[in-house]
Amino acid sequence: MMRTKTCNNMLSFICKPLCVAFLLFSLFGIVWLRSGVVTAAYELRNLEEKKMDALKDMKMLLAERAKLMSLEKINASFQGNNRGNSSYAGGGYVFPDRVRVAHIKSGKNAETYKASFDLNRKNN
């Protein structure tokens, strides 16, 4: 009988510190996991901001590319079909005449605008 009592004392002597160590290890493990999750959330937020900035840049670059492509097509049509004619270009485009200017005047009351085209008017 004496032997079982000493085995129980030894088992409780080893078990109590192991349980305390396990609880402390679990507590620090939970804190470490939580800090890892918070860090991952911050990294995801930063990556989403970078993604939004990249999408804005991509949209701006696509708009700039489309603008340049359309200007290139217009310039090609001007240069390719403009042989000897100084007022008309290819594709129905017309070079603006800087001498002829349409003047639009508005009245004091809320009425329609009056537009006139004066050939005799000189630029000041």
C-alpha cells in the first residue's frame, strides 16, 4: 500500500507543473496567433491600397493610350490624304480657318443666344 501512495504523490508532483506550463504555453500561443492575425489584416489592407492605386494608374494609362491612339489615327488621316488641298484633310476633317470666327452674344434676359458670322470683322 505504501508504494501506491508514493506513486500518486510523484504523479501529482509532476502533473501540476506540467499543467501550469501547458496553460502558460497556451496563453502565449493564443497571444502570438492573435498578433499574427492582426499583422496579416494590416498587410491585407496595405495590399488592397496598393491594388487600388495600381488600378487607378492602369485606368489613367489606358485613357492616355486611347487618347494617343486616337490622335495618332487623326494625324495619320491628315497626313496621308492631304495632297495639295490646304483646307480639307482626309476623312472629312477640316482645318480651322483662324480668320473666320463666329461671335456669340447673350442678351440680358433669359432668351436664346444670338450668333453671327461677320466676314468683314478684323481680329484685334
